[in-house]
Amino acid sequence: MKNAIDEIPEPVILKEKLSRKILRSTMAQFPSLTVALLELVDNAFDGFDGFYGGNFLDINIVITKNSIIVENTGGKGMGPNELNEWLDWGGSHKTNAIGEWGQGGKAAMGYIGSAWIVQTKLW
């Protein structure tokens, strides 16, 4: 018989890839906290295709003294492989599309704070 401990998956360790040049350049592009937060909302919208959650995307933002939570319902989400891909600064596979440069959401997070916990799951 399985117990709750047996069902906890092993943690996955992912490493972020970036250069100091792109880091300085991209974090400097945000003129305000509002613009950086909108970039995080934009990332949630970027992953929406109308298939997984139906024809709606619900984005909630909760801001407290020590945290910012951007949660979307209806998007595709990210598993370990997608998150690892996302952590590759400038390594986006998209062309001529939103997210083409592969740096906006990470740069916004760097502009807003110095440490982040990212929780995500695939649809």
C-alpha cells in the first residue's frame, strides 16, 4: 500500500543560462514596476492557445509585502523540460512572435526582485 510520501516525485534541479551582457541590458529596459508586472502577465498570455483551458485565460496577480504571485488558469503551463527551456536567456525557439527574444519574463523578475521561487505545472 502506498502512502503520501511514496507519491512525492524527486526534485528536478535546473540551471539558468545567461550572459552578463544580456542580463544588464534586459533588466534595464523596465521603466517601472508596473511595466515589469505586465511583462509577467504577457508571459502567461503567451502560453495561451485556447486548447488546454478552453477559450478563456484567467490571470490573477496577488502582491504582498514579500511576494508576487502571477497565476493563470487556462494556459498550457510548463513542466521541467519547458521550464528548463524557459531558463535559457535568449534561447527562444519562437520567430516573429511574442517571446521571440526569450528574455522578457526573466528580466522582469530580475527587475522586481533578487530571488524567486517558480512553481509551474503542465496542463
